[in-house]
Amino acid sequence: MSSVLYDTPGPKAKTRNWVYTGAFLVVLALVLWWALSLMAEKNQLDADKWSPFVTDSQVWTTYLLPGLGETLKAGLIAMVIALPLGALLGIARLSDHAWIRVPVGTVVEFFRAIPVLMLMFFSSALYVMLGTVSSDLRPLYAVVTGLVLYNASVIAEIVRAGILTLPRGQTDAAKAIGMRKGQIMTYVLVPQAVTAMLPALVSQLVVILKDTALGGAALGFADLMSMNRQISANYSNTIATMVVIALIYIAVNFALTTFASWLEGRLRKSQKGTGAVVAGDVAEVDAGGAAGVGEAP
Amino acid sequence: MFDFLNSGQYDVLGAFWVTVQLTLYSAVGSLIWGTMLAGMRVSPVPLMRTFGTAYVNTVRNTPLTLLILGCSLGLNQTLGISLGGGTFKETGFRLAVLGLIAYTGTFVCEAIRSGINTVPVGQAEAARALGLSFFQVLTLIVLPQAFRAVIAPLANVLIALTKNTTVAATIGVAEAALLMKEMLENESDAIFAVFAVFALGFVVLTLPTGLLLGWVAKRVAVKR
């Protein structure tokens, strides 16, 4: 193992690394031991708190799986509505006409600046006021509305970045063969931008799925997150339930994240396209940059 | 329409002050924790690298809501950890900061790692040629240059963090979102006005952060 940051370890450095490994292991073990002994003290390690997840299939069929279903449902509905809306806003923001570009830009920046939880609270209150949605469907509507408002504006930025990342020559060539503005957008830029944005869109789906948990915790939406209350009420195993729910979220999201970075790598290497790609985490962290010092060995 | 602001019933500024405090404490904490994680992820010790990668991949894929609820229901109510907070209010605040640091640290770590990638290889090679150790290369040569390159991404993380503090409402910390929920229920005839007030509050908090740090990022960027 070597990297630009350190020399290939010689005998002395190897010993030192072993010492560090040992010390780090001791620290980790101490933390783990402290946590476990605290849990044992409060009877959280008892077998009957953890066994329901293995022995009692009802925990899965009545709580966890329907909860996961609701989470995925809300996430997918939000994505399906936010995608065309976001694409429209993103393209409108690139318009040549200031009277389209400026208002759309304001709307996008406004909804990007507001926490999604507040948008959910507001949509919920709005549906109460309108009185058109039955009260058992209201949490789902509020969650989806909040997610759509926020994510449409984030997707608008992804779409804009996707179109702007294409080489200038694409527009120039299209202009040279006499295409109109609308034709350039629909036949040349958008189809290429869609491939470039795919990784970012998959990552955004992860963000949406994580945000649905807000509905479960604050709006009474019957998603995976809210099941923690129901299961721990029946089996009084708060920590075990939390851990299992976390593992389900992590499994789903990790699969999506891995898929996104695989897609990104594939698109970057692809010989067919222009090689333009919007990095997966454009929404939350604007990562990127050339290969340098910290590149994984 | 906005008369609920004068009724004296709601402390809007106080709620936003709690939001600001949550943001500041979590920002400092996650900057430290994120830098440590980034250091671990590029370190020569394999176990630290594994731990850093595993931590980032796990926590980044967990909903923040779950982390903060876990701090409250798991750490506090089940295991009795109160982080030295005496009252319910104090404890809730500290637990929320803990959850936010654990979550935001992963994003800081990834931002710094991408910043380390922007430092030319020659810098670290020259430092090693002078006989500096890994720790010296990292703290004296690479990180100072990396930090200057990641101000803009870190500003995005800070803005996301400001918005994420609202999640603390789910464990009853009296910040802006919780007050907004209460006001939406009480002032049901003026929900647009209530929404406008809180939306404005967040625009006021996040917009200057972005502009100021964007300006700083341009000023301190290493010209290459």
C-alpha cells in the first residue's frame, strides 16, 4: 500500500503502523465495550428484544415491509412528479428571455433555501385548510407535496448543470446546420444531458428517500421510520428496532448510491458520449476536481 | 394579516436564535469531526481507512431523522445519556447537535477529500522529499491548500446544515420549524403569512452565508 501522501512503509514505519492499528483498535474496543455494557445494564441486549426480528415474521409483514412500501411509494411518486417539473424549470432558467429566466430563477432559489420539513408542515396545513384530502391520506399528500416543491428546484439545478456541462461545440454545430433554439434543445442538448445527469438523479432519489423519514417522525405518515414507535410499543425494544430500521434504510440507499457511482464511472469512460457528466452529489456537496493527492490507492 | 407577530404570543426571533445556535455548534463540531474522518480515510493505517470508509458509507445513507430520533429515544430515554444537560430543553439541544455532527461530518469529510484531490501531486512529493512524515505532509502542506479549495463546497454543506437543523423539531427542540408547526395550527386563517415569515427567515439565514462564503472562496482560492 502506498499513496502520494506517504512513503511505502519500511520496517520502522511498518512497526509504527502496527502500533497505531493496535491503539486505534483499543479505542474502538473501549467505545464498543462501553456502549454494550451500558445497553446490557438497561437490558437492551436481552435475547427477547432482538429475537422478534428473526422468529416473529409478523414484525416484518405487519410493520417493516408495509412501512418500507410506504417510504418507497412516497419517494417514487415525489420523484415522478418532480422530474418533469424540474426539467421544465431547469430549461426555463436557461431561456434567452429575461421575463422567463428571472422569475423561474427566483422560484427555484426560493424553494431551495427553505427546509423540506417546513414545506411539509405548510402543505399539511394547506390541505387541512382546503379540506379536499381525507385525513388518512393527508400525511402522504403533505410529504409528497413538500418533497416535490423542494426536489423539483434541486432537479432544475441538476438539469441546468447537465445542459451547461455539454461541450459548446454541440450548440455551435447545431446552429451551423440551421437548427432553431427549440430544436437545439430537444434534439441535441436534452438527450445528451439526460445521460449526463443520470448519476445525479439517482443520488437525488437517495436524498428523497431519506427525507420521507421526516413525514414519519413529524406528520404521522405510516412509513418505515414511524414503525419504530409501533414495534417498540409492542416489544419494548427501542434500540433493537432503531438498529433494524437503520439497516433497512442503509441497505436500500447504499445500493442506490453504489449504482449511481457505477453509472458515473461508466459514463465518464464511455466512448460514445461527450464524457460530460454531473457528479452524483451535486445537490448536497459540490464535489469533483482532477485526480490528485488523495486519490484512493 | 401579520398581526400574529404583534400578539406577543410567539417568540419568532427566539426560535430562529435557537436555529442559529444549533447551526453554529454543529458546524464547528462537524468541521472537526469531518477533518478527522478525512485524515483517517487517507492515512497509512489500513484499519483507520476501513473505519473512515465504513462510517461515511453507513451514516451518509441513514436518514438524519433516524439519527436524531435515535439520539433522543435510544441514547437519552433508553440508556439515560443526557450529555450533561440538566433540563429537558438543554438535553434535547445537545442530543440534536450530536446527531447533526455525526451526520454532517460525513459530508464535510467527503468535501475535504475532494479538496485534497485538487492539490497537485508535486506538493506532497516535494514535502516527502524533504523528509516530512505523513502527519506533517497532511497538516502543513496538503490540508491548508485543500481547505482553500473547498470553501465553496463547505459553504453548501453549511447551508444544508442550516436547513437540516429543522429536523431537531422532531425531538421537540424549540427551534423555528417547531414554532412554525404550532403557529400553523393556531393561526389557521393566516397560514400563508406564517409560511412567508419563516421562509423569509431561512432566506435571510442562508442567502448571506452563500454570498459571503462564495466571495471568500474566490479570494482565497489557490491560483493554479
